Amino acid sequence: MKTSADYQREYRQRKKKEDSRKADAANPVFRRPFNEYYDWQDTTGVDIPFDVMGVDWLTFDDDSGPKPKTDQIDPEEFAEDYAAFKGSLGRAELTIGCLLDAAVALAEIVNAYKTEEIAARIAEIEAADLTNPAIKKQALADIAKLTRYRDELSKSVRWTLPQWKVKGE
């Protein structure tokens, strides 16, 4: 089981890999503030999933860059990260990366939970009295089904996203 420190270390390693590509918002090609563009877009595809989750979506009311919401994050520790993400475009780019990181972390937690629960159900079936042929037949069918679930959880999934970063020269 991963510790909080392990997750933090992996997060920092991923961020270091992205360092060379994360300064898109500072690129002079992007002159109009992103928040002005965002205001005129149909954001239903963003708003509805967050509403379904019961989470307030971040707004782009101004051209301010990212900043931590709570004191859990030491701004000085992430000063370099924040400096590369300028304005509302930088905040949007950082948000995309953070949402992906959060989705991966939550998927790992849900996967571990389900894997442990499946193992527990298999152990219960194996420990049960299977002398009755009908019960044994049902138990074997249940184990086969649970094994398929476990096998499915051992796979990875891939999502296709539009590219939102431009590599620097």
C-alpha cells in the first residue's frame, strides 16, 4: 500500500517531467486572456459533471493565475510550479493536470478497495462448507465471476484527450 509520501514523491516526479512543456501560458502567441475566451464558450460539458459530483467548478472570472485554496500546500514549495502557469490560461492548464492526477489517484484507491473486497468474498466462499453439491456448484460459479471481476480490475484503461499543451522551441 502506498503511503502519502510515496504519492507525493510520484507527483513531484511527474511534475518534473512536465517542466519543459508547462510554460504554454507564458508563450507570447497567446495574447488574449483565456478568461475572456472562456466566458463566450459553451461550458456545459464542464459544468454538468461537476454539478453531478456536487462540486463547485472553478471559475475564470479574471485572468489570475493559480494559487492554493488551503494552507495544506506551501506556496513556497510549489513556487516554481505556480510561476510557470501564468494567468487564467495557466490556471486552466494546471487544472487539467491536477484533475488527471486526482482521477488517477482516486481510480487507484477504488481499484484497491474493490480488489480487497473481491479477495475477501473469495476467501469467504473457500472457507464455507461446500459439502452440499448444489452449494458447491453455486460457490464455484461465484468464484469464477469474482475472478473475472478481479482480472478486469488488473487492466488499465485509456482515455483520449485533445492536446492542450504546446511544446516550446
